[in-house]
Amino acid sequence: MNLRLEDTTPIECDKCKGQLFKEVTLIRKASRFVTNMPQDSMVPIPVFACHLCNHVNDEFLPPMLRSDYVEIVEEN
């Protein structure tokens, strides 16, 4: 992909308008019955949180998980 920086737009934190983000990990548990493993498994999902206030913008969550974490996102 040949992308120029001037062809991009900044993303801001929905809560504090900060523009710096850090990668954090959302961890989900997968049942051993679904994975056919002897134990439940942990599934790490990388998301971005605001460096200033730790808020996670809705657009950073996987679409199928947004409704599960709406309260967490709104509390931060």
C-alpha cells in the first residue's frame, strides 16, 4: 500500500480528545468444550486505550464484542 501521511486523519479519544494510544489486551475465555482442549483456553485480543485516560473507543473493539463492553467503555 502506498499511503501518504497527509492522506490520513487523526483519531482522538472519545472521552478526553487525546491522540496518543497504548496497546492493551482484552482477555476472553474459551470453553474446553468448544476448543476440544483438556482445559479452558485464554484468548488475548489486542485493543487500544487512551494513553491519558485509559478510555477504549468503541471503534477499537471487535464489532461482535462492542455490546458486551459498552459499560466498561462508558465508565472509563
